[in-house]
Amino acid sequence: MSLIVQKYGGTSVGTVERIKEVAKKIIEYRNQGHDLVIVVSAMSGETNRLIDLAKQLSDQPRGRELDVLLSTGEQVTIALLSMALMQMGIPAVSYTGSQVRILTDNSHNKARIVDINEHNLRKDLKEGKVVVVAGFQGCDEHGNITTLGRGGSDTTAVALAAALKADECQIYTDVDGVYTTDPRVVSEARRLDSITFEEMLEMASLGAKVLQIRSVEFASKYNVPLRVLSSFTEGGGTLITAEDPSMEQALISGIAFNRDEAKLTILGVPDHPGIASKILGPIAAENIEVDMIIQNTGKDATTDFTFTVHRNDYQSALNILNNTAEKLGAREVNGNEHIAKISVVGVGMRSHAGIASTMFDALAQDNINIIMISTSEIKISVVIDEKYLELGVRTLHKAFKLEQDR
């Protein structure tokens, strides 16, 4: 008998009728002989409603109290789903994160899982019950309720699958798998039957919104097979798993993109050791994450330094950089909020040359200028003018023949 952990997101449990449909799906799996642990999110829109309530009372609610409030969303769902299963004749039991004893650190609103006590879950499974667990939450060593941040229910599901040594962790959402790129941009985008943890991590970090990146990291670390499926349509979804050395990997698995980029440049900085630290140190001190970095050294003993940040951080980073430029005696600071990043991802890059030239040639043929380039072992990213984003994605999708069945 196999053990499966399933996670259902907010849209999957958004109404009482949807909860009944989820219960029917769970019963189908149970009738096939599977033991089941179900992780659920709050009903669609509920977390935002709770945040709005808090903001009506406080501009900056205390983290501990906000976690107490937000955790109630999932508590409603686990109770309703358990009721639905029992009404259909299936023994079920619900658990909050604290009741399971999902132990986290004490970073309220963005806690990380430290340990899971799965003893009670195993006991219930042995008794033939479906176990329903609240996602997104846990408790610290003092018993305070904590939450894991946006998308944290995915992480809860994978962590439980790792602790219970489940055969598979299934993430049910409103899409039916991982695609070669966003089908809303490229209609010929194709659902992938499988993708490696490494590729999925790159895709998630580069803008693909299918899975929360921490859940993929957890699955990769503990080698938990992860499958993305749709709550609304039938199908096998996409399996995310460790790389199989016996399989010939596709050259490129997918194209990720991110519209939320902004570029900053400081020109004419004195070129001497430690200058990068002096430029980026004040940025990091304000918890602003830097993505791509380029440094060019001129003949006049100065350097030009360019980096990208999230667009929401642009103005803050620009103000910091202007102060830094004044201190360092730089010639000029400029920025651009209208850029986007496109990335091609594939473990097949390791054994194939010419990916970069194919990418650059394809963009050049459509007169798309490349502003910045960044590479790793399994990805190449370029920054381009935002107005060319969708054209660039379609061009590269076609250039690497991603619309074709493999």
C-alpha cells in the first residue's frame, strides 16, 4: 500500500461545493488502496480578507498576532473537508500545524520548518483514517503559532511527505502541470511529463509561478517525488524528480520570464579593490536582493557597475545608489524600470554546445537587443526591453522547437 501526500490550494477548496469535489477525489484515491495525508490552504481569498481586517486596526500588526489570525483560514478548511469526508462515510481527522507539532523557528510570517513529529499521523493512518492537515503553519519551541509565508502550504506538504517517507507528494492547483512556458504568452506551449528538481528550481526562481521555490528545495533535499496536477481537469500532470542519468535529457526544458525587473547603473566609479562591496553593501543592508551584475573597467582607472533588482525595490535602491555615488565620487547614476528577463533552462545544456548562440541569433533576427547576460550550468538569462518580452519568449520557444512532442 502506497502513501500519498496531496495538497489542495485555495481555488481547489474555494467553496463548499469545491470542497465536496475534493472529498470525492480523495475517496477515489483511497479506493485504489492508497493511504492519504491531505494538506489544504485557506479558501480562496480568505488570507487576503484576514490581512485586510488586521490592517483596519494596525498599520504594522505584531507578527505573532498576525500569525494567530492568518492561521485560522486553514483551520476552517481542514474542519470542513474532514466533515465532508465523514459525511461520505470516510473516517477522517483534522490537525492544525501546532497539533501535528510542525516545529518551526520563531520568524513570524516567514518561519522555516525545523522538525515534524509524525507519530500521531502514522497512528491515524494505521487506523485507516484520512489525515487532513492545515498547510502554511506550525509552532515554535514556545508553542507560539507561526506561518510559513505565501505559498507555504506547498512547503508543508513536501515536508510532511519527507517526514512520512511518502511515495509521492501531489500538488493540486489550478493548472494541470508545468509547461514549456506560460501558455497565455505562447499558445503552443506544451505540458511537460517530467522535469528535474534542478530545472524546476531554476524555473521557479526565474519567474515561473507554478510552485513555491522553498517546496522544490525541500523536495530536492529529501528526494521527494513531486507531481503538479489540476483540481479541475483529469490528467497525469508533471512529475518533478531527481535527474535520471540513464535518460537522454532534452536540450531545453522550458523558458521562464520575469516582468518585475529594474536595472541600475553607477558610472565612473574609481576602480580599486572592494568597490563592489561599497556599492552593493548599502543595498544589501536594506534587504534589497540583487540579481544580475555586470562590471566593466575603463582605461581611465574607473569602472561602470550595473545590477538588477525587483521593480518594487527600484526607487529605494536608486536613492541608496545616489548617496553611494556621491561618497565615491562617481560620475553618474542612471536606471531603467522598463526591462524584463527571459531565461532558457535545461539540464541538457551540460552536454550540448551552441545554446547561447542559438538564443542570441534568434533574438537578433527579431531585432531584440540584449542588455545583460547571465549564465549558469543549466540556464542562460538575458535582460531585454520590456516591450519585447512576449515576442522574445515566442521567438525562443520556436527556436528551440519546444512546441514539438519529444
